[in-house]
Amino acid sequence: MSEPDFATIVADAWALLAAGAGDRRHPVHTPVVASVDAEGRPQARVLVLRAADAASATLRFHTDARSPKLAEVVGRPVSILAYDPGSAVQLRLAGTARLADSVAADAAWAAATPFARRCYLATAAPGTAAPAPTSGLPAAVEGRKPEEAELLPARDNFAVLLMEVDEIDWLHLAATGHRRARLRRGDGGWRGEWRVP
């Protein structure tokens, strides 16, 4: 087995993330995002990866602006876990999350499909107690593609969450022997060190 160098690992990691962002059937399309809540309890949830920009080391996710998770992640350390069985690569990413400005959020909103935007029509914030099973959507749009005019109120509930990645823990699983590296981003780019898997 030829050993990769750190630059190749970084490039391959971002290529894997970009593939996940671009293909809804790709396993990296839905990574697990972990944080810690105000009571110090770990919280993990699956989010849809919408974009991965290697140049800025930034990942983009969409979320409900009313979600309690924003208090857990914005301006705080966040961890992301993704695994691609095809390449047998696990990525654990660490960084800090922030909300995108309204210009970036407007662009993401405009590019989203009506079905994706429909999620933000929920009448209550995510996690709100309900008396029965519910999508939270108004009955008038349940199960159908809404018209553009119906989606206008949903824009206020839509936010773009950006994660600036400053560390990549890369693990390649192989029958001949696993390999693991940790890469950290600094002023001079990415620096790596080998780790025991």
C-alpha cells in the first residue's frame, strides 16, 4: 500500500466533502453534527451538507432560525462525523460555527427547491412539544409542493449555518492496516501528524 502525504489527504478529504454536498445519495451528504448544550450534555444530529469549500475550509448547512441548536453551535466548538464506505474513510472535523449573512442566506434560499423551503413553513420552532405526531406544517401545504407565494413567510425561519473547519481527523480503514492522520489549519495552511488508528 502506498502511503499518502498530508497534502493528498487534505485534498481527498475536501473532495469527499464536496462529493457529499453535491449528491444527495452520497453517504457524506448527511453527516452527524455534534455540539454541547447549555447544561453540558452532548447533542448530535444529522444535517444535510449543502456545500464544502476547500479554499475557505467552510461547510454549509441550512437550518431553521428558531432551532435551539443555534444556541449550541453558533460561536462555539462543533464536531462533524462523516463516513464513506466506498473509500473506507472516516472524517472527524472540528471547527466553529457561525450564521451566514443575509446576502448568503438569500442566495441559498433562492437556490433551494420549493420542497426544501417548505420545511421552514412549520408553525412552531423545531423541538416544540406537540399533542400528536406532526410535521409542524400548515395543513394547506402538507404533502404537496407549495406555490412561491405560500413560501414567502418561510424565509424568515431560514438560516444558513457555516462551519469553519480547523481540524480534520482522517481515518482510512484497510485490511492491510488502518492509517490515521490529524491535520490542523493555521496561517501557513494545513499541517499534519500521523496518529495510531
